[in-house]
Amino acid sequence: MDRKNLEGLIGSILKPRNFRKKASTWYRQGAAALHVINLQKSSWGPQFYLNLSLVPTGMEIEGLPSPKENQCPIRVRVGALMPENMKAHTERLLDLEDTTLSDGEREAGLEKIFLANVIPFFDQIESVGFKISLNQPLLANRVNWDAKQFLGMVD
């Protein structure tokens, strides 16, 4: 598998869920937020990272409607969503240099991560809202000051 195949796989999972692709980033506008998924290549080899970001609806940031992931005020890597015992497996799935996995195993594993972790992460924001979600340990330290002010989470 190469980067193009990896992007194609991710796109095939996200397109039916109303994400649109621009470069190596996928975007979906929800009622509560813009959902951003970015595939980042490591500088050191054919390893990749999945960065998940949110922009609260109504908040102005540079680059809207398709901001770069690093401009988004709420950011988390996919590994942070995973149970501790799944983090290493997730890294293996995104390491294209790891030839111990067949393309089929990699595809099935990544699809499972998207359907069990990534999509539910975004759906939770939409269903319970930011204030509840952002006060949970996963996101509490991943929200920049501007977003906290915009959402009325600071005095």
C-alpha cells in the first residue's frame, strides 16, 4: 500500500458520511462544528498520523471553509481516542513500512478505527455539544484559548 491507496481507502470510508476531500484533508460541516480529518506523513519515513480537528460553528479562523488542520482550535491525534492496548496497533496500521500486515488487514483495521472511534468522536460533539465533550479528559487540554472564549468556557 502507498499513500495514494491509503488516501483512497480513507476517502471511501468518509465520502458516504458527507466528508469532502481537499489535498490530504477531509471536511464535513456539522451543526455544532466543522469536522476535519488530516492525514499527515512523517518526515522520517512512510509512517502516517491521523489528526482530528474541530472548528465550532460560527467561530472565525483563517482558511475557512477549508482550514489547515493546524489552524483549527480543537485538535487531537487519533491515538488519543484509542484504548491504551490499541494505540500500538493503530500506529502499525498507519506505518506503510510495516510489511507484516497485508493490505486487506490494514484496510479492515483502519475501517474499524474510523467506524468505531473517529466517526463516533465527531458524532458525540454533534449530539451532546461542546461544553460536555470538552470538559472530558480527552479534549480538556486540546482546546485553544480562543475556542474556550468563543464557547463561553472561561470567565
